[in-house]
Amino acid sequence: MGETIANPHVSEKPNLEVFSSTLQNLAHDDRQIVVVTSDSRGSGKLVPFGQKYPEQIIEVGIAEQNLVGVAAGLASTGKKVFAVSPACFLTARSLEQIKADVAYSDNPVNVIGISAGVSYGALGSTHHSLHDFAALRAINNILVVAPADNFETEQAIRAAAAFPHPVYLRFGKKPMPLLSEEETSFEFGKGRVIQEGDDLTFVATGETVWPALQAARKLEREQGLRATVISMHTIKPLDENLLARVAAKGAPMVTVEEHSVYGGLGEACASFLMQNGLALPFKIMAIPDEYTVTGSQGDIFRHYGLTEEGIAETALQLCK
Amino acid sequence: MTLMTPKELARKSVDYRKKILKYIYSAKAGHTGGSLSCVDILNVLYNDVMQVSPENFASPDRDRYIQSKGHSVEALYVVLADQGFFPESDLETLCQYQSHYIGHPTKKVNGIEQNTGSLGHGLALSVGTALAAKLDKRDYRVFTLLGDGELPEGSNWEAALLAAQYKLDNLCAIIDHNKLQITGPTCDVCNTDPIDAKFEAFGWEVKHVDGHDFAQLKETFQSLPFQGEKPSLVIAHTIKGRGISFMENQLKWHHGVPSPEQYEQAQEELNVLSEAL
């Protein structure tokens, strides 16, 4: 793949908005698309959807367990269901419904965690979802997906609507630049290579792919180091073939995610590499296991070094 | 479906009870008391009420049954076997290594709609399924069986609210009200009485029935929906361990397995009952 320059002014919308507009497009042609919300149509940018397709939106009120159970019942009849609620509540309060009613019963619900990670910033830890990858990775039969940009979001929603098994997708609120202007394919379980390089590898997911890509550009500009940058939008199943291919270069690898350092993308990659004898300098960049610092999403990212500068600095140390 | 007389249903139930005990005794595992309390309800539903069979099980128009109190699965297994969903001999593998016939319902068993086992899930699943019928303008009905012991699960009440909100008169929940749970009488553990007033306040239409009286069960289910635009609740008053003298209302039979002597006695009691019918 050749070098591409992403233009931050192109399609800079919150992934949540793209989620909503994509769903509207799908619902226009497919009456089986049903959205289920828990007083979350506003935060899910779904008010226009509800106005346009009142027959295809179910409101359950603030009752997340019921949201997922009802969604599973709907999906069992052939509905293409998107159950939408803040990721923090959805993947904690309704975890058992996701486990039993969705995953175990194989009801193909698309579980949509909105305002994920620390998107709610200063609202505090009740509203953060830094556990969702870990919790859902340990449950059989549900994909775990965190699209990075508007392109991946639209592709992921279209793929989820057609996928016959459960999918978890999480979206943030921040406007996201396109990672690449190239037309690339999108497939669950296949990491997206944004750029290729031999000096180090960034494996990132969701809203941290952009700062990882910026860090890669900074290192190339300032240090002459050329990195491979992967948007690992599907955390489970992990794209092990891609990881093995880039790990074979022997270059240091840095993983980046808006999640607890425990149980997310980084540990998934570490587990694969270790168990396959792929030893290389390796660092997980994520939110540490502590009382999360208060502030906006940007403040929190800065505090924990999940920024262009912080990621570049960590990577540089690993290269020494 | 050929409707059955109360007497024919009663004969079937004796047969079902013999089989429930046979397979639990053979597996050395199972929820005996609850299976014996709910089997008459299942008998009437499958033989007299629901439009569901092995032949129409793939049809989107079939009636659905979702067992929220999944642990009483042995009753469901013998009824489904009798309906022809699978050979009864499959039940010889009950709870054995690699058997699909485990201690809670799973869709790997033909005739089962949802995997259940964790309590407080069946009602929300049923609400979603009934909602889909309304969205698609289909006439099927959804039945779900809850235990009284699972009523403190808050998810039930979330689902109860929504069923009324969406006017799901195609939904019928049945509570197997045997008044005992594993720790003791339900009223002493976390009292949910009055169940009827609570559900009525939530917007449901409620009827009480003797859960072992076939004529009453038939009549009750024939009168569904109890009121248009409202979900229906049947509070079925039952006896845990019903039909076996030494098991009735005895807590230890929640998941007790009979000894050889107890098994013989239980089968003999059912033989006597059968002859009397």
C-alpha cells in the first residue's frame, strides 16, 4: 500500500453521526432493521431515525437489561436489531443479557455502545467504559469492533446488519478525520493497514488510531523512522495473520486503545505474540488500572499519553 | 390441533410425571419439585393451546414458548418428546457428557426457542418476540413460564412495564406459583405478594388458576387475551413435587433425586393414579 496523506478536513464527523445516517440509509430499503433505545435516541443521534422510521424504533425507557433482552427476542424472529445505549451501562449492567440472551442463544443483535471509552470525559467513571473489550472478549460468540473513522463506521454498520451472529460495536462522540483517502476493503476480523513501514508497528483501535497515525508521521518526519500503522477495528476475532506478518519484521510494536490496560487489544496482541514465539519489544498504551483522572476526553488522553506526542515518545523509547 | 378433554390431559400428565422421574432418576440429576409443579401447565399449553409442532416449528407464524424458569427443563423435555420434537430415547443422555439435554433449555434441542437458565430473562425475551409479531402484523402468541422464586429479579419488572406500554395482548406470562424456592417459602425469602396487584398496577390483566386443574387451565387459556391491548398474566397456584406424596411441598425435592426405594414408591403411586383415571 502506498503512502497516503489523510486530510483531517475530509469527512470529519463523529462516528456516532455516521452510525445514525448509515442506519437510516439501511432502514429505508429494509423494513427488518429495528433500533432499540433506552432513552438514548438523543445521545445516539437517532432522533431523525425515529422521525423517519417510527415503526422501526422501539423505546424501552431507562432499562438496559430489558433493552438487550427485548432486542434478543426481536432478533430471534429475523429482525436486524441495533440495541443502542451508552457503552458504560450496556456492557456492565446488561452484561448477562449480552452473554445469555444474545451470545449464548445466538440471537444476532448488534449491541451498539455509544459514547464509549472516556467520551463522556468529565461525567466521571460511572460513564466511562474501559472494561467493555475485556468483558466481551471473554464471552463466546460476539464480535468486538471499534471503528476508527467515518469510513470504518459506515462499513462496520453495513457489515453488522448483514452478519448473522451477534456483534458489539462501540463509537465515540469526537469528530474523526479519515485515516486514509484510499478506497480500502473492510471486513470484520481483518485489520486495516493504514501505512506500511519496517522500523516499528502501531496497532491501535477506535479513536486512538488517529493519534497513533499522527505519532507515526511525527517519527518519520523527525526521526526518519517509518512505522506500520494498523487500525485493528476488530478486537475479537483478532487478525492473527496480519499480526504474524508484521511481527515477522521484528520491529518494536506499540498497541494503543481507549480501554483499561487489562484485557483489551494490547493484551490480546501480547497473548498471540507470546504464544507463537514472536518475541519483540512491546508496549501497551491504554488507561492504567487506577482511579481515572478527571477531565475531558482530551484531558484524559493527554494525561495518559494517548496523544501524538505521548505515543511517539513511548515508541521512540522502545526503539532505543 | 385436536383439543383434549380434561381427563385425557390428566392421563397425559401422569405419563409425563412418570417420565420426568424416570429420566431424573437415571441421570441422578434434575429439578424434580419444580418440574412436577409446572408439568400440568406445559401439558395444557402444548396439547390444547399453542399452535406449535415439529411440522410448523420453522414457520414465522408458530406460537412461541419461552421457559424463564429454565431449571424445570425436565418437564419441558418430556412434553417436547411427546409432541414428536425428538425421540424420547434421547432423554437417556440427560446431563451426560456431550448431551444437548442438559439441566437448562438450549436451542440445540429441537423445539426449544431460547437458551435460558439465568433467572429473570424469559419475560424480556418474550416481550421482544411479541413486539416483533405486532411490528410484522402476525397473529402468533408468546407464552412464558416464570417461577415465583425468580420474581425479585428486577429485569422482570422492566419487562412487565414495557409489555403494558406496547399493549402486548399477544403475550401471556404464567407464574408457576408453588410458593417454595431453594431457601424456603418465597414469602419468607423476599416476599413478592401480592403478585396480582403488582402486575395489575403495571398494566396487566391477571387471572388466578389452580395450576393442576385441567378444566380451569383450559378455560383460562381459552379466554386469552384477558383484555384487549393488555398483556395477560396467569398466576397458576401449584404444588412443588405435585403427584408424589412424599415430595409435595417438601423443600428438599427442589433438586432432590430419588433413591431406588423412593423411585419405586413414586412410580407405584403414579400407577395407582393412572388406574384411577
